[in-house]
Amino acid sequence: MLILIPWKPLVIAWCALAAMLWVGYVGYSVLEGKNPFAMAQQHSSRLRTPGAADNGTRGKSHLDSR
């Protein structure tokens, strides 16, 4: 026995879901003021190494001169 699947309604439903997700993503990006089609920025600028976080003051004592 051959099982027949109505492909047309499934394809239409799948495309409608994909379109709603895409429109939601673009709309959310525009509301946040971001360009939804821009390339992803590098995350290396957010990373901090321990040497960069203390600005070279590790090991130095800071005396308050008040």
C-alpha cells in the first residue's frame, strides 16, 4: 500500500513559518537600531585579558594622598 502525503500544504506551512521568523528577526533588529544584514562583528574587542583589565597597575600600590 502506498502512503500518500499531501506535500503542497506542508510546503506552504513550512514557508509561512520561515517567513514569519525572518520578518520577526528583521523587525526586531530594526527596532533595536541594528542593521539585520550586516556582517557579525568580531567578539575579540569584548574579551579582556588580565593584563589589559588592570591597565598595567598590577603589583603597584596606590596610596591616597588626601
